Amino acid sequence: MSTIFLFAILLMGFVITFQIAKASEYVGILKGEKKNNEQNNRINGFLMIVFLVLGLIGVYWCNELFKGKILGKAASDHGEKIDSMLYITIAITGVVFFITQILLFWFSFKYQYSEKRKGYYFPHNNKLEVIWTVVPAIALTVLVGFGLMYWYQITGEAPKNAMEVEVTGKQFNWIFRYPGKDNVFGNKYYKNISDAENNSLGLLWDDPKTHDDIVVTNTMYLVVNQPVKLIINSRDVIHDVGLVAFRMKMDAVPGTPTTMWFTPKYTTQEMKKMTNNPDFEYEISCDQMCGKSHFSMKGTVQVVSPEEFILWRAKQVPNYAQVMKDKMPSTPAADSVKTTAVNMPAKLVATN
């Protein structure tokens, strides 16, 4: 019903606009084409000035209303640099925007048609050509240069003390893998993927390095002030790891791992106080259209202290132990596997 009502409103608006245009055309014929054109020019010139003033007021009002409220404070070291780059870009393009828009609308008003004014045309001007080609080229080169520099920092080699987390996207959630006590990821093979057998990443159980790997879903735990390198994969289609609070973004491509690294600056609890929002959570979202439930492909990121991370790790059961526990009969040997997995010591986390 609401769709029909909306369609009726749009149709009515079209009919009214059409009738007004026709009426204006008939009035123009009665008044004379020349006089009608002059009147229309005056009206349009005045409306240009009104639109300019209201538009500039609207830009200022929107800036004051939403400044710092949409993205919030950058929560990573790279994020702060990206924010600085964006502010510089906005400042440069903002100056150009205001100058060009003011001139555009003012000229439309000031130089409207008049019999007393003769138009001046010139086909070419070398000085103007050089100015509007060289100046933008230099500005854009500088901006692109900064962007490439930050990009290579984000995707380059992570610090030696960086923690590694493997992030895998699947329709429609996230899977996170942490290396175990050996601090090495075990091998995996896509044909071994089986959600029914609790092997969502296709880990190869013949590889001893997989036996202590920890696999969790939906929530990724990171350590404050600890560099973290994300190794990003996809199980099915192209996804995109979006970490808006950290200003990080990277495609998750099937069969082609991608990487990026950053250092979280504030714990989740600190951000709750800084934002005055007790429900604040860092979010990991999919920023690439990936299917009908793309909108729901979200997870949380918990940034905690080193001590809290060690306690969390100590409570995690490796994926291998979970699978073996499910496969084994209820015997003392199976209970031994479960006990060993639960009591497995966590790797201490190096901090800056």
C-alpha cells in the first residue's frame, strides 16, 4: 500500500511540474519571447545567489552537526596518519570548492543576458592552460604520494614483535585463527573444509603445527599497544575486512591472502569512556557486497590489556583438541586430550 501511495505522489509531482512548465510557456507567448527570456534570466540569476547562500550555510551546518561524530577518534597509529591525510585533502579541495562555487553562481547572476553587454570570447590562452594544468597536477601528485606512502606502511612488513591473526571471511561471518604455543600457523587445504566436522578452515591434522592453533568466530581479540598483522583470506567470494575505528580496510580474496598491520591505541573499555557510550564496541564489517546477507556480516573486536589477553588465551581450546574430543569415545584417553587442551599455557604477549 505504501509503495502505491509513494508512486502516486511521484506521479502527481510530475503532472504538477509539467502543468507549470506549460503554463509558463503560454505566458511567455503572450508576453513576447524576448521579454519572457529577460524575466527568466533575472529570476534564475536571483535563484543562483539564493542557492549559493543557502548551500554554503548548509555545508557549514552539516560540518558542525556531524564533525567528529560519524567516524570518531582514530583508534590506531596508522588511523591517525590517515585522518591527517584526509584533513589535508579536505582542506585543499575545500578551498578550491568554495572559490569555484562562489564564482560559478556569482558569475551566473552578474553576467546574465543584457543588451548593453557584449560577450567576449578568446579561443586560447597559454598562461591559463599552464595554470589550471600544472597547479592541480602538483597538488594531486603530493596527495597521491602521501597516500602511497601510508599504503606501503600499512601493507609492508610488520614489526618483529607483531602478533599475527588470520582472518577468514565466509558467507556471512568471520573466522579468526591464532597460532598456538609454537607461534606458527599450521597448514590447511581448502578441500578439507568441513563445518560438519568442526574444521571450518580445512586444517591438516597430519601437520603437528595445527594441533595448537586456536580458531574462534565473530570476535577477534587484540592487545592494546601491540602491533598486529592480519593475514586475510576468503572461503568463498570476495569479502572486505573493514575496521572503521582503526581506519583499516583490505580485500579478502579467495586463494590470494592479503595482509595489513596496525597498532591499536585504546582498549575497548577506554573507548567506552572516551565516547561516553557504555555500549561501544569495535566492529569488523564486510565492506564488499558479497550476497543477500551482506548487511549482517559483522563481528566485534575486543582490544584488551596483555594480562586480559593471556587469560582469554588460556581459556581457549585448540581446534584440533575439539575435533579429536568429538571423534574419540568417552575414555580416559579422550579426557586426557580435553584436559591437555584446556590447560595448555598461552604464549606471553610482547608489548611496546
